[in-house]
Amino acid sequence: MTLILGIDPGSRVTGYGVIRDTGRSCEYVASGCIRTGQGELAERLNAVFAGVSEIIQTYRPDTMGIEQVFMARNADSALKLGQARGVAIVAGTQAGLAVSEYSATQVKSAVAGSGRAAKEQVQIMVMHLLKLTKKPQMDASDALAIALCHAHHQQTLLPHGLTSAKLRAGRLSL
């Protein structure tokens, strides 16, 4: 069994989701949001780092998936998102986690079957796949979707003796 942490980064709200991958199915463990408040960017980034670090310490995941930065209409927003993403990645790597990155299209495809699925469709599929009776907050739902995508990705690679680390390093041995 593998415990997976999914992170949907944001400079104001960072969603997190923790699932257990049993190899046959995925089970819900926890989810929520790290809310950073209205302070200066440096304070908000510190809150993201501290929050992700606390989640890692509490749940002790084996691995972490995080959404890649997409280019938004507003460059300033994209830069802040990238910084929040960076501090979340550092929190994961400092805790010794392997961190895998997924595009929004990959996450939507893995969970809803279409890279163009609406957020609401993804949320409904997350509820269905994890057998949830209540809708998680949207940022938490996105993080759970990232964790599910990571589980699916790992299940696809492992039978072939591959890992995300091997793929990143270019060491493919089929």
C-alpha cells in the first residue's frame, strides 16, 4: 500500500489530498485547504511551506504529486502560482518524498476520461472513485484528483519496472 499526497498549489489557497493506493483501488484518507490569508507574498509562501510540511509530518505519505504551472492570462498570477508550487515541492523533497508533476490535462484525463473536463466533472468523479458522500472543497477535490492521477500513473509504470524517477533520469529499461 502506498500513501499518496496530492497538492493543488496556490498563493492564497493550496489544496491537499491524501489517498491510500492499495494496488486494486484507492481509498480516501484526508483532504483540505491551506489558507494563507491576506499578508505579503513572502508570508503566504511561508504558510504554504509550513502547511505542506505539517501535512507530510501528520500523514507520512510515501510519494507526492503536484500540478504543473499553466500559463494564465495574468503573468503576475502565474508567477505567484509558480512560487507557491516551488515551496510545496521543497517541502516534499526536504521530507524525502519523490515528487511527480502532472499537467491539468493529464489529471482531468486520468480522473474524468477527458482532458477538457470541467472542474465540476472532476469533482464528481473524485467523489465516485473515492466513495465520498460529501463534495470536498474545490481546491481539495483538485488535489485528490492529482493524487488519483499519480496513483494511476504509478500503476501503469510499475508492471514495466519503471518509476517516475527513472523516466526523469532517462533510464528506460524495457
